[in-house]
Amino acid sequence: MEFFEKMRVYDYVTRAEATRSGKGKIIKGRWIDVNKGDSLIPDYRSRFVGKEFNTGVDSSLYVATPPLEALKLLLSAAASGRHRGDHLMISDVKRAYFHAPASRDLYVEVPKEDPNWEPGLLGKLKLSLYGTRDAAANWQKCVSEHLVSLGSVSY
């Protein structure tokens, strides 16, 4: 919850305020716990995710994961030295979606672990949240805009 506060993931609103506005969607959330260690040395990580269910096909929300063959092709081209001056960067961003701004009005029930929790309190998302339908597309847009601002070009 410290990270939520630091990143300002959501603004607090009451359920009455959210429904009065007439726009936006209210979703539930839940904690997902994963043991990154093993049974002898557990290393539990938890993340709060939204539970927004698929209500139909929306191609604007789809962000494809490149196939393994694409990575092999890029590595082959980089290793061959044919593209002098080009760089290949592979990165893993922790909590990636929390860096992408929310693109629509979406409210999540505030978890009881939040120090400000009270019945009927919601969080209006300012940043994308895992489990929401547009989180991956928002992240892709965010990272693409950042790379372009640094001088990257797409082919």
C-alpha cells in the first residue's frame, strides 16, 4: 500500500460520487500472492489487481505479445553486425502498469489494507491497474511514447 500511495494510483471518492457522475465503471479488486522463492526459503509477493471482466471483443484493447521467433530474428540481426550503431534492449519493468496513465474513468473498491479504507470508499484510477481490460494497451502506448521521446524510431 506504500507503493500505491507513492505512485498515487488512485484518488479517493465515495461510491455515491462515482455513481452520481454517471460515467465510469466500478470494479472489484483482489490480492494475488505469488511465492517467488521455494518451500524452504519463501519469498511472497502480493499485488492488487482489478477484476474487470471481458464483456465483448474490443480490438482497441488488444496488445499482442511478439512470438519467440521475433526475438530470435532480432538477436540474429544484432549478432551479425549488419546493423552497426543499432542497439538491442530488453527490459523488465517492475510494476509496469503503474507507470501508464488510465485512459478512462474506472473506479476500484479500495482494499481493506489501505490506511484510508472505509465502507463505500472507492479509488478513481489515475494509473492503469493489472486486471483492467485496457492496462496492457495503456502500458504499450506509454512505453512507445517514452521511447520515441528518447529518439527511437520504428520500422
